[in-house]
Amino acid sequence: MNHRRKKHEPCTRRTAAIWPVLGCLACVLNLMFAGILVARAQGSTPDDFLNQVGFDQRLEKQVPLDLPFRDEAGKGVRLGDYFGTRPVILTLNYFECPNLCTLVLSGLGAGLQSMSLRMGQDFDVVSVSIDPREKPDLAAAKKATYLEHYGRPGDAAGWHFLTGEQGSITQLAKAVGFHYAYDPQQNQFAHPAGIMMLTPQGKIARYFYGIEFAPRDLRLGLVEASAGQIGTPLDQVLLRCYHYDPVAGKYTVVVENVVRLASVVTVLIVGTALFALFRRERRRVLRE
């Protein structure tokens, strides 16, 4: 099932003379609410970039695990080195991005920080640069920065920052439906904002859009991507109440399932109470 991200026109200039900062913030929030934020070089037109940028959802598709990259230490690796036992959160960014990539990675770190699931134990994060000019030393510096913000030093081995040649980058971006464009005049990339959840076998399970990621969505996405191998029984209950919406790129409440679950819980509570009353009454009769 393919879902192409919608394109959005730039916000119009605020006419009010007061509170210009609030006007800019409102413009950004409007774009977020619409479901996509695009990093666009200044001076570029929408026709040049927005028509080329977005996500094509390719749920259940296999990513090529034999693609070669280099990790933040400069070691040659294969994408498949990070798969096999745990689900993986995949991000495509470039490490010298002046704005959007920082927001995406910071938002991801903040969402993960609020979860009890641990990076490197329950799941891994793989951040791949889309700029073939970037090298492992820059990847290492960025990893140190985001891990400091993440605040869990013991999880450092679970977040991987990779660089690679154009061929590997292009194949990976194509496999996950990540469309981006480069502006040589501004030396910047236009790209969509979002992350992907992959199964331990390297199949695409979920897409999440934007620059903020709710801990609930991240947790449920990881639990589903792992086929229930991580998480708790409560997560399985929540998955009956929340449904993944591929168009919105998030989990939404399924009212019918919530009502059914509430009915079952009510019956169990009433049944337990009646059983307790019956046992107590029976004991009273026996004593008499």
C-alpha cells in the first residue's frame, strides 16, 4: 500500500506588525499539523523542491541489508549488521543540516527518553546520512551530541550514525520511499521529516511523520515491529485500542475496540464481585 505525502504551499506572510515571532511559530505549526515539514533551501521555489520531496509508504517491503556504509568510528559495515535480533528505528538525514534534521533527531531522542524500553537492548536506532560528502568524524561528533541530549550513556551502543557512498544512499532511500533533492546553489538538501520502524528482519513496519514523536506511538510501533517480542501484556491490550493510521503516520484510538474492552472489563469486575459475594454468603450459611 503506497501513500504519497501531500505537498504544502509556503505560509503567507503575517500582516500583523506585532508579535512577529508568534506569527512564524504559527506558520511552522500549520505545516506540522498538515503532516509534513520540508527542509528547503532559501531562495528555492516550491516547484524545484516540494514536488520532489516526500515519503512513499512501502509497508512490509524489505530493505537491502547488504548495502555498505561506514559507522561513526570509520569501520566498514553492512546495513544488515544492525538487524537480526531487535527492531530498528531508521532515520535518513544529513549531519550538517542547519535546521530540520536537528529537530527530527532531537524529537526522536526526547520521545525515546520517555520510554522504559532501552536502546541497544530492546531496539536499535540507525541514522544514515544522505550526503555522500559527509565522513565518519562528523558522524561521531553528531552521535556524541544527540546521546548527550538523550541522557542515557549506557545506551550509546544502540544508536548508530552511518555515512556512505551515493550508490548505497540512493538504494536505501528508494527502498524506503524517501524522496529528497539537492540544491547546489545553496548547498542544502530538501527532504521530508519523519522516521521509519523496521522489523528485526529488515522489513518496513511503520512510518511516523514530523519532528515530534509521542512515546506511546514509538513504543507501540516498536512492539508491533518486534511481533510482540518486546513490551508487556499491557502493550498488547493497548494495540487493540489503538490502530496505526498509515495516512497520518500515527496511532489513533479505535472507539469500537475501546468500548468492547471496557465491556469485557466491566463484566469481569461484576463477575468477580458476584463470585466473592456468593462465597462469603455460602461460608456464612455453613457456619450457621
